[in-house]
Amino acid sequence: MIVALDAQLTLGTATGIGEYVTGLAEALRARGVGVVELREPRLDPWRFDRRVLWDQILLPNRARASGAQLLHCASGTMPFASQLPTVVTVHDVAWLKVQRHAPVYARYYFGAFALQRYAQAKAIAVDSEFSRRELLDVLNAPPETVHVIYNGVASDYCKLERQFSNDVILVPGTVERRKNLEVLIRALPLIGPRVRVVSVGPFTPYRDECLRLADSLNVRDRVEFRGYIGRAALIDQYAKCALVAVPSRYEGFGYAAAQALCAGVPVLVSDQSSLPEIAGGDAPVIAADDPSAWAAAIGAIVSAPRAAQLHADGVRARSIERFSWSRAAAQMEDVYQQALSI
């Protein structure tokens, strides 16, 4: 089997989707699946017009010329027309649910237009049971064509050695409203003065709102936005932080939570969307909009770090198995076989 895999979002400041495509491609090859990664370095994948050009013209043309039997659109978008049977991964339907602040044209393209394309797919993969429910709520598709396949976590997280040296609350991911960073800022005045929040991820205008909030609460010196950082620096942050916090109101999967579990890092997640599912009973689940509850949970970790670390160590092996790329690739290969048999 040869699969053409949309790898355009592995370019530049790769986020969760880039991590997904890279890990999946490697694991599929380890199973003997032929993978042709399709990308165009001359196109900025984060410029809207370049993304549309890639999705709608270059991707289907290159897939057709690749010699593949199947196209896997792994970034949540599909071409209007493709000559190959197509599988799509729908990571979430945030553009239809929570991205109302985004430009109208982007909401349409990544929302309603994308939804129309999904109806043409031979099979759909989603990252969680939550995302499956969300998708079937807005898409009239046979439920048996929508398959839950948990994302894998890369080996550098699974092999990470904790150094356990500071009181940092690490918040990985793009700084946008649905990530709900403000609840951690509101919690800071209720926690000991050494504890601080460090955000690592690309900025949006939501960062400025968070900074104004921090100023108003007199905790500006305890909130740091580092922007996008490289892989080695990110792994170093996971190794040294006191905990990872994922207070999001909407996540199709919650990569930061899965990575923390596999890295043996204490982690707290919100009670919203897929996060309780990804935590799987192995991490505390906190009400998304309750700063006092977040303060209490963070305080419990930083005041008893060894106990928190023992718990994280105890669930690590189970998490590595749950979020195994080899398991994900085996399940995805089954989806490909189904798509080719239709």
C-alpha cells in the first residue's frame, strides 16, 4: 500500500498537527506502509491564501502524480476534488464551535466548506470520542465511517528524564482564547509568590488581554510568554517544570496533556471537551472557570512535589501505551484498507 500524506503543516512553526503528521508517517513506515509525504516549502502554510492554494490545487495534483493509491488529508482540510480515494483526519470542529473571533472567510473555509468536503471522504479519523460526537453532531455521515484513533506521543517525551527544579506552571500551545489562560492568571494571587506561569506557543491578540489581566492583578512579573520555541527547548521545559496545565475550554485531543502524561510530568486539565477523556483518570480534572480550584490543585503539587512526581511516574507506562504511535498506525492502516475496499 502506498499513501500520499498531506505534510504541509510540518513546515515552519509546526504545532499539534505537524507533530501528528510526523509521528504518523514514521510509524506507518515502520509497519511497511509506503508513505509519500507531500509538502511545498515555498508556500507559507500559515498564510490563508497559500493554504488554499495548497489544499485545492497543488495537493490533489501532486497526490495524483505520486503513484499512491490513497490520499490522506491529515490537517483537517480536503480538496474540492481528488482523483484518489481520500481519508481525512478531523482533529476538531473548533471552527464551527469556538472560533467566532476569526475572520469570516477563515471560519467558512475551515468550517462549513470543510464540512462539505468531509462528506466526500471514504473514511474519517478523529482524535477522540469527544471529537467524534462533535463531528457527528454537525455532519450527516454514517457513524461507522468515523474512527477514533488517539494520537501518538513522540519518543523524546516518553524517554524524558525529569530534572524537577522549579515552580513553573508550563502552558504549551498557541495563545488563543479557547486555551483559557486567564484562569491560571486569576489563580496566581491565591498561590505562593514563587509560582509563575510560562506560556510556550505562537501568539494571537489574546496574549495582550492576558497581559492586561496580569497587570490588573499585580502578577505581571509572574507571567511569561516565550512564543514559539524549538523542540529541544520545549523538551527542556517539560523536564524542569513543576507541572503542565491545560485549562482549555475546547480541545479535540489535548496534545499537551498526553505529552505530559507520557513524560512523567504532573498535569492538570480542565473539565471541558476531550480533556477528561485524555486524562483517563490519571490526572486531576479541574473546573475550567474556577480560579480557586486551579489554585488549590496547583498548590497541592508545588507544596508536595515528591508525591506529585510519584503519581506521575506511576501512570507513565500506562500513558505511553495508550498514546503509542505503533498502535495508532495499526489502526490507521485498517482505516486505509476500509477506504480502499469501498
